[in-house]
Amino acid sequence: MIPRNKVKWDMYYVYILKSVKINKFYTGVTDNLKRRINEHNSGNFDFTSWSGPYKLIWYCAFTNKEKAYKFEIYLKSSSGFAFRNKRLI
């Protein structure tokens, strides 16, 4: 049995980026936030390659992968847009 203080927690991050170039937002999920932002800013993703650079606006850490993805889906919904604009950015 692993001692409690030796347990490794896998974290999943829901994040919101803002394009400096076109003033639009991008929402995503990752298990490595620094790497993912660098990937977006280096143009490694088709969806974000033309609109970078990006600035991190907001993020939230989850210990449950499924909950992180469900929250990302919510933020991409119409009520999630309203919540994001009123409470997160």
C-alpha cells in the first residue's frame, strides 16, 4: 500500500486562452497546461495555428478526467458562454 503522502495525483486542466491577434477565446482540456499553451503558441494545432499568439486567461484543475471534459463541454455551450463571460473572464 502506498502511503498517503506519496500518492501521485493526476491533474486535468480546463483552460481558456485568448488570442492576442484576433481577440477570440479558445477553451480546452489538458493534463499538462504549460506544454499545451506552448503547443498552441507554436502553431501545432490546425484550429489555433492561424490566430496565435495566445494568452492564458483562466484555468481550473480537476482530479477527475471525466469531470474536466464535462466542464469543458459545458463552457462551450450557450449557457457556458454566458457563465464564462460573467464569471471567468
